[in-house]
Amino acid sequence: MAVLTACHVTSRSEITRPGTTKQIQHPEGAIARRPTLVLTDAGTLRFVEPLECPTEEVVTEQRALETVRGPNLATFVVGVIATAVGGVMLVRGANDDDAANPFTFAGAAAVAAGLPFAIGPWIGNGTELRALDAGAEVRRPGPAAPCGERALAATSATLAVRGLEVFGRVDAKGVFAISPYALVDAYEAATTAPWDIAARVEAIGGARTIDVVLEGRALAAHAAAFLARADFDAKVEVLRLVPGIVPGTLRVSLTQTPDGPAARIVLAVKNDGPGPAYGLRGHIAAPGIPALDGRVLYFGHVAKHATLSRELLIPLGPTAATVLRNATIELALELRDAHGTAPTTPVRFRGAILVDAPR
């Protein structure tokens, strides 16, 4: 036992060991960051302020006694020397003709005594921890962490998208009144390029500017949600009989709505049959009029021998409304459908923008 004790050096120290770490957010101290525009799962545009919350880290610390047992190098050196000397003596005695040569017995004894001291320091080493208490919680400030978002308090916004101008109201939940699929054809959304948007938002407390890029794949991914909630029959079925779409007169006027001035575009189409039309819509081209250009007027399913009239109300900002009032414009609407059977000649309007009765 004394030999084993001499073979090792033991040290003891009291240490503090960190245990589990838990992060607690404090939403009452949330800080709003720069507002942005996001595309929701429902396929709508929403103005939001990302939130960051302060956090607190709760760390469980435990006091422990650390016992470190290591080799005693002095003992190891003594053991190596004794073993070496004993080995030399043992060899010398073995080579002597006298079997009772004292070198033989002395060498064997030195080897037997030296080996434990040479080997013993390297056996049974290690570190042992013994808990001194059950552990205590230590609280410290943590890094700020994202903790959701809130609606941007605003009344209206104007978006500049690919040279187009999109004006609309913003509700209490931050949702923009104009669907992105008023400019992106929901039936052809897979080919949509990224949107580089510059928005001016009339927020509570002053105007804000927001620059954001919406990925084309995101707009394509949410097109189905828009079609599922649309106010027209968006179904597309296999074409068995070709429809005969005959457009009526395209009408464009200025009107007043509860939310302000709006351009009113109306077109009726008749399907002379013999088959139904699916996914019918019209792409509006109004060069030089960014408030009207690029919009999509949806008809959807038009049964055979049916006539369907659709109206598109485009909200206008005060400046755009003033420019259009009693102005003479040219506007064309290109019809498309799910099976490529729509007329290829655009429906055109040329004339003064008259003012309708309030809507």
C-alpha cells in the first residue's frame, strides 16, 4: 500500500461545474426592427416589424471536489534505475560458473524491487469528481433573439414594381389590399421572375420606405392559395371541346369608392361553345400609365353558351387619380386561357376616362 501511495501524486481542488443552460425571452421588452414586406401563407402581402426580445440565461452551477491522481515521476525514475542496475547484475551473475554468485541474487532482488516503482506510477491515474451540493441557478443577460413580428401600423402604401405603380390600403393587421396576383398571373406563376419592390408606406408617425426582393418561387408557391380563395371559378379541367370566346366592349372609367378613387375596368365575354373555357383571364397593357399597366383581370371558368362580365377596380393614389381624370388613354387587354384557345387579337380601349357614379 505504501508503494502504491508513493507511485502517485494526488491533488484536490474545489471547482464549479456549469450544468444545463436555459434561455428565457422577455417579450415585454421587445424592440421593433426595420419594417419589411412579407408574402404570407395565404398569398397576401403584409407589412410587418420584426421583433427582437432581450433574453436571460439561467445556468445551473454545481460545486464539486476534483481529485486528480497522476504519476510520481521521481518514483518512476528510481524504479527505472533500480530495474536497470538489477538487470545488469542479474546478467553478470547468470554468466558466472558459480551458481551461488551474490550478483545473481542481488540483481533479481533489485529487479523485483524496481519494477513496481517503474510501472506503478502509470497505473490507476485519473480524475474523480465528487459533488459538494445539489447545484444553484445563476442568471445572466443573454443575447437578443428574434421573437416574432407585429403588424406595421399604416394606412396605405404605394409599391413600385418593375416600373409599375401599385397603390392600396393597409389594414390593421398590416395586410396590403392589393394581391400580388393582381400583377402576377396565378395560372403562369411558375415563370415569375423575382420582384424588386420599393415601397412607400404611410405609417402612423410618418412615411416609411421599404426595399425588399420577393423570390419568384415564393410567388409561384402561393398561387394555389390565391386561386383556392378567389372570387371566380378557378378550376381547370381536361379540354374535350374547344370553346368559342367572344369578347364584348372594353370599358374604362374613374369612380369613387369608400377607400378613395379607383379605375374601373369592365369586360364581358361570351362563350359560343361548343366547349367550356377554363382559366380565362386578361393581361392589361397600358403603356405610359404605371397605375394601370400590368394588371390581370380574371374570369376563370366560362361555361358553354354563357356570358360572364368581370370588373376590376384598381385603387389610385391622389396623383394618379388627378392625372387620369378626363384623360384620353389607350389600353389593351390580351385574353389567355388554360388551353390556349382564347382569341389572339387584344381587346382595345381608346378614349376619355369618364367619371362614374360612386361605388
